[in-house]
Amino acid sequence: MNVPEMMERRFVLPLYRRAFGDDPKDWVAASPFHQLTRDALPMLIVCSSRRRDSCPQGRALAAKAEKLGVPMSVLPEDLSHAEINKDLGKTSAYTRAVDGFVRRAME
């Protein structure tokens, strides 16, 4: 997530405004995109394909990670943000993909 980019949009959800405040320095400090370094751990970004900015933000983070040599992949899911959290662990291709990522990361 690129917090400064998100917070500079014309419409910002009140939830984000409460979470990240009004100070651009705080946005950078809270931004995974801006805090990503070469020593980051491999990451699987699960994103909701139903949201306009979720997967593009994930792909931008993964592209930056690739330039830094950090293994990172994006898994778009046709689920809401809440469903992504709720459905993990249920028998599904989504759960199998996450399990596979965790297994590979533990090797």
C-alpha cells in the first residue's frame, strides 16, 4: 500500500483519515511501499479484485520488491476485504495458494 498516494486522492475514506492522520510524514512512515527494503521477507499480497485500487496497489508493491530482489507475488481474489479475512482456511483454491506460499517460505 502506498499510503501517501492514497491519502492525496480527492476522496479519502474516513477510516483511512482516522488511521493515518493528516501529516504526510506519518503517511510515509506507515506506508509499506515506502518502508520496503532489500531485507524484507518474501510476501504474498492477497487483494480484492472487487476494489478498484487494491490489486494495482499490490502489483506496484510487488514491482518495487522485484527491483529490490525481494520475492513477492500478488494473488487477486474475487472476494471483499472482509471475505478475504473470513474465508482463509476454508477449503478453496485461495486457501491452498496461501498454504503453498507459507510452505515454500518455510523451506
